[in-house]
Amino acid sequence: MIWLLLFALKVPLGLDTHIPVPDDNPLNPETVALGRKLFFDKRLSKDNSIACATCHDPKRAFTDEHPRAKGINGQIGRRRSPRILNRAWGKSFFWDGRSPTLEDQVVQPIANPIEMGLPLDEAVARLGISETTLRRALASYVRTILAGNSPYDRFLAGDRAALTPQQQKGLQLFRGKAGCISCHLGPNLTDEELHQTGAGRIDSGKPFKTPSLRQIAEAAPYFHDGSAPTLETVIDHYDKGEANDPEIRPLHLSPDEKRALSEFLKSLTGDIQEGLQ
Ligand code: HEC
Ligand code: HEC
């Protein structure tokens, strides 16, 4: 919570000790600056056409407009590019949580034949850096991508006027009747656990990791396969409540309640900060 407060107050994070880091990869300005450069470097893809930032666009809350990721040669993957925000607090990575650390995760899109298609040994030879440096730099930069200072944060900090009455009603539903808080909780609105919500058209029977809901209103389409075009369709999905999870059940929300919930979700959009200033 401390970092959120710092961020809300616009204190430069500087050499931040609040962002959790592994012992062997502390944050330092040089590593973060290198990671930032690499994140925008198209040489990390086989045909020099795609950078991390192509799919994780800083102007779109670090995702893109495609329902499913579009890699080299126009190939389409099975999953939507997730927003990468406040990932330093993640417990596992990818929609299905199959990667245990950012150092493990960040190089996988490079070698993935559908995404960047560049074998790792070729990538490090091309850039003239070691694989360890590549992993540590990208992971460090990703850890500095922070979202906070939303109307919701200001409301929780005591500014009652930060949410409209309709959004406050939505917040009550989120915590109460709609039961969203049982998975979307804490500062990042996620328990970082896997659940089977029945969402999506591809692999809808599989469990997926609860995503953070920060900046959600500017990150359509939704779900692991981008199959929900709007927040309203997401809410309709939950309202039906068809899934093998005890927390998912029919909600019987009225049209007014659905509108309040979707207005509340819009209050989770604040500022994004990246890199070390
Ligand atoms: C072609 C689009 C594309 C490119 C390029 C790409 N990603 Fe991704 N990224 C995705 C998709 C899709 C997923 C989810 C894949 C899955 O769950 O199977 C993902 C997942 C992630 C995650 C996990 C987020 C979480 O919360 O679980 C991180 C971190 C990430 N990417 C960072 C990067 C970095 C760093 C690069 C550059 C080396 C990169 N990505 C390049 C599409 C892309
Ligand atoms: C049982 C746990 C659980 C509950 C309860 C729950 N969610 Fe989710 N939520 C998830 C998981 C897991 C995903 C990812 C599902 C997927 O993509 O297949 C998700 C995805 C989402 C997304 C899309 C995020 C994205 O990045 O695409 C939104 C928006 C959302 N939930 C809002 C809500 C709202 C609103 C409620 C209450 C009506 C709710 N959730 C209740 C676990 C839950």
C-alpha cells in the first residue's frame, strides 16, 4: 500500500525499495534503463517487426487492440495480450499462471514462434548481451510499470467525492451482491489465484489467473481470448454465473445494478508510471 500512497502523492519513486524484487535482481537505474530500451526494440523479433511494446503498448495500458495477440507474419495466437501493470506483485505469470517469475517469463515471447519467433541464443547474439542480462533487464523494467492514483484509490483514501453516487452503488455491489471482491481484492484487485469462471470461447473450461482490474475501462476487449468486447458483456457473463467455481453463481442483477457496476469499474482508471525517474 505504501507505494500506492507515494504514487498518489506524486513523489518520484527513485531507487524504490517498496517494489518487491528477488535478491539476485535488485532494481537499479542502469538495469531498468536497459530493460526499457529492450522493451521497445524490434530486433528482439525474427524479422525486426515487433517489440514487446507492440503488444504491450504504453498508450493502451500495456496491452493492444487485438482480441488475440498478433505476432510475426500476421500470426494470431490463442490468448489476448494482458495489461502488464503492477506485475512486481504478481505471484505467477501468463493467463494460466504457468511461469513462476518475471525473469522466467520475459524471454518466452521472444522464442515463441507465433509471437517474436527469435530463438534465445540468436537474440542474445544479435544484441551482444548475455541471456542473464536480458532476463534481468526486461524483468526489472516490467517491475517498474505501475498503475495507481485512480478515483477508487482517492475514495479509499477518504475523498468521498472521488466516486459518483452511482459508482459508490457499484462498489457496494462489487463487494456485496455481485461477489466480485472474492477474487478481485486488495490493492491490485486480484487474489493472483486461478479460477474457472467459464469466460471466453477458447478453453472456457480451464482455470485462469484473476487479472488486476486497474485501467480496465481502457483495455477492451476482455478475457483470456478477448471474446468479451465491452465491460457490459463481461458483467452479463458473470450475471449468468455458469462455471465450476463455488464463487460463481447467477447474480440476478437488474439493468440499473449492471450499469452501476460498470460505472464503478471505470473508477479504476488512474495514472501509469514506468521506469525509474
Ligand atoms: C505478439 C504479442 C506479444 C509480444 C510481442 C509480447 N507479448 Fe507479452 N504477452 C502476450 C500474451 C498473448 C501474453 C499471455 C500469454 C499466455 O498467457 O499464454 C503475454 C504475457 C506477458 C506477461 C505476463 C503478464 C501476467 O500478468 O501474467 C508479461 C510480463 C509479458 N507478456 C511481458 C512481455 C515482454 C517483456 C515482451 C518482450 C520480450 C513481451 N511480453 C512480448 C503477448 C505478447
Ligand atoms: C471466482 C473468481 C472471480 C470472481 C467472483 C469474479 N472474477 Fe472477474 N475474473 C476472474 C478471472 C479468473 C478472470 C480471467 C477469466 C478469463 O479471462 O478467462 C476474470 C476476468 C475479469 C475481467 C476481464 C479482465 C481482463 O483483463 O480481460 C473483468 C472486467 C472482471 N473479471 C470483472 C469482474 C466483476 C465485475 C466481477 C463481479 C461481477 C468478477 N469479475 C467476479 C475471477 C473472478
